[in-house]
Amino acid sequence: MSPQNPISVAVDLPARGGKTPAATALLAAAVLLATAACSRSTTASLTAPTVPVSVATVEQKTVPVEVRGIGTVEAYSTVSIKAQVAAELTAVHFQEGQDVRAGDLLFSLDRRPFEAALRQAEANLARDIAQAEQAHAQARRYVQLREEGVAAEAQTEQFEAEARALDATVQADRAAVERARLNLEYCTIRSPLDGRTGRLMVHVGNLVKASDDPALVVINQVNPIYASFALPEQYLADVKKYMAAGTLKVEAAGRDQPGRPERGRVSFVDNTVDTATGTIRLKGVFPNAEKRLWPGQFVDVVLTLTETPNAIVVPAPALQESQAGEFVYVVKTDGTVESRPVETGQTVAGLTIVKQGLRAGEIVVTDGQLRLIPGAKVKIVEGNPAAPAANAGTP
């Protein structure tokens, strides 16, 4: 009988010297009552309660072999827009931060000085063409007079040289006209690529100079876009191996959008390992159609090297640590659990590869392990997909 539940029985015994049958029967009944109470108390104390748990089914599936790192987004192309002639800025045709297409008009410069220069160059060309034509006519006349013996050889050669000199002057005038036209075209500045404009550095009314700093505006091409990231040099051999066999897939996601990665491919592996950090730098190129990646942004990068077929996987929360190593609680058909040691591999997207210790289709506990011991009864919480099979042996 348990000392925590003492039972006292009061019996009036006859005086010393003898026992009556009634007293003996009463004493025996009291002993039986106390024994029964002790038995019920002991049974109740040995009956363990059912533990509510969450479970998952062990799966066999193809799992990617991934390497994770931190990357920085870089523009696919960056262009600093600068003036190529000195002139007054007369108009800006875009808003700061606007998306522009290749060929879109960005700036207009004062065209009047360059229009005047073009007209002057064209006038010089016309004048020199006329002089050259006259010089050629004069030279032809002297050639004829020389053949008739009237003109001297030296004088004829002089007129021919003057005609050739004027021809060269005409060529220089034509080049001056082309240069004047080109300067006039430079008064209209257009976007050389599709991209997004940055902050406007020079405003209307300012005098700009050729190739002056700062640039008028900087345009970044963000569609497509790069993400640069570094991996430990221990992965370099695998990167070269799998990249030679085909395209390496890579994903990049911003810290504010972890569930919406941008998918791309590895486009560049650096030609040297950084000796200061022991890492190798890679670049991935991404379509970035929705512009979720932005130049200068830090992103989480996942590089997929290859895939492991028919891998046994369990949710990472199912794994427990002990002095002997990792183990899981497996739910048996009778509704009790057993502790199963396992050998694990890589964890990918919340699923851990189990190299040894489990079979596909078994049920493992993913939550509630702190209250479990081997042989404990469990009850699967409602809403768990594995509940019907796991609760089959639970009364």
C-alpha cells in the first residue's frame, strides 16, 4: 500500500483472552479493502498519458545538391551619359528613375551655334568647289597651249598644281561639313540602351562641356541583371565539373521576398581564388522580368550543382540530438514510438536527407518530442496529413 494514501481501520476487539467470529470477519474485510485500494493506486500511477504530437511521412524523392551564399546584385550594363559638345542644356525629356528604351530622347542642347557652323562649312565647301572647277578649266587651257607651243611648261605645271590644291581644299571642306553635321546631332542626346535612369545631375540652363564630370545621368540596365556571389574554394572543383556537363542553375531572392526567388544561370566564374578569403567569385544572370532584383541589393543565392535521385528525406524538425548522435522518433503501428538512430546528409528547403536508418513510408514525429520516451503512446494532432495511418493503433 502506498504511503501517500494510508488507510486506517478502527476495530473494537474483545477483551484479552479470546476472539469472537464477528471480530475476525471484520478484520479480514478491512485488510481486503486496503489491499484493493493500494492496487488501484499503483495501477493508476504506472499508466502513462497519451502524448499529442505532429508527424510526417518519410518520403523518397529527387533532391537537388545545393550551395548557398550571399550575393550582390549588379546592373547588366551601366552607361554614364555625357555631352560630346559644349553647349547650353535646353531640355530634359525624362523623369528621374524612369524606364527608357534604346533611342529615347533624353536631353536637348542649344542647336543654334552648331546650325550656324554647319551653314558656314557648307558655304566654304561651295566656294572652294567653284574655285577648284575654275582652276581645272585654266589648267586644261594651258595644257592645250603647251601642246601648241605657245605656253611654257613651267606655267602649265603651276596651273595644274593649283587645281590639285583646290581639290584637296574641297575634300577638307567636305570633312568640315560632316563634322558640323555631327556636332549638330550631338545636340540631341538619346539613350544607348534599355534601362532605368538615375538621379539627374545637371539641370536645364546649365552649360555642359564635352566629356565633363559629373555625367548628366547614369542609366542602369536591369533587365536582364547580374548577381555576384562568392563560394568557398572547396566547391570550385564541383562547379567546374558540373558546369562543363551543362548549365548550372542559380536562384537569387531578396531579403524581403524569400519565397519568390529569381531563377537564372551561372554566366561567369572568376579566373582566380581570393587568397584573403579563400573564396571564388561567380556571377549569375537573371531575366528579372518583374524587376524584383535591384543593383546594389543583397540577396540570398542558391546554386544547384546536381540532383540526388531516390533520396530518403524527412522534415528537419524531426531530427533530435543525443550523446550518441542524431535520432528520430518513429511511430509504430500500435501507436507507440521508438527511438531510431539515423545518419543524415544535406538539408534542402527544410528537408534533410537520411542516408541510413529510415525507409520511405514510415511515420516520424516532427513536434512534441520533449515529452516522449521510447514506448510512449502518441496521438496525432488533428489536421496532420499522416494522422489516419499513425493513429491506426491508438485506442
